[in-house]
Amino acid sequence: MSEPLENVTVTRNDEAGRYEIHVGDVLAGFTVFEPDGAGRLVFPHTSIDNAFAGHGLGSVLVAAALTDVAARGETIVPLCPFVVKHLRSHEVPGLTVEWPEPRATEGFAE
């Protein structure tokens, strides 16, 4: 992993439906959230620009996003593998997580 980057900020962009991570003025990545019919936030995808890979920005982004969601009292449904991995290895105080139902075909031989 490379040296940590300076001047990193994470902001919620409700218009775009995502949390964004910036390095200085440059958008380095984002994690998407989509409100569902039950008022939960579904997190389907996280992306970090290849130019910023290896600096731990994905972890910084997801940690900040989930901390903000918890502070707002919102519930998430994690679909993004990166968000799922983060949740399995880090506690986010106050965060309500509703895990998605396993797909009906999982566990069955094709």
C-alpha cells in the first residue's frame, strides 16, 4: 500500500445518490446508494479511480459513508461486495443493517 494521501474528504451527494471521496479537488471515487420502497438505502456499488488505487481510499470512503448513515438514523442494505466485506470486519456504532435475502438459486447445483 502506498503512502496515505493528504487533503482527503468524503461528502454525501444526494443529487447523485452517492458518497464521494475527493483528494484535493479531484473526485477519486464513490459508493452509490439507492433508496428503496421501504426507506432503506441500498448500497450496490463502490468504485475508486485506478489513479488512486492502493491508498486505502475505498476503506476510508465506506467507513465515512456508513458512519454518516448511522448518524442520520438510516438503514442500509449492503449489496456491494466491498461494503459487505467492510461490515464483516468493522463495527459501525448505531448502524442498522438489513442483510439481503440469499438468492433462491444459491446453494443449488446447476
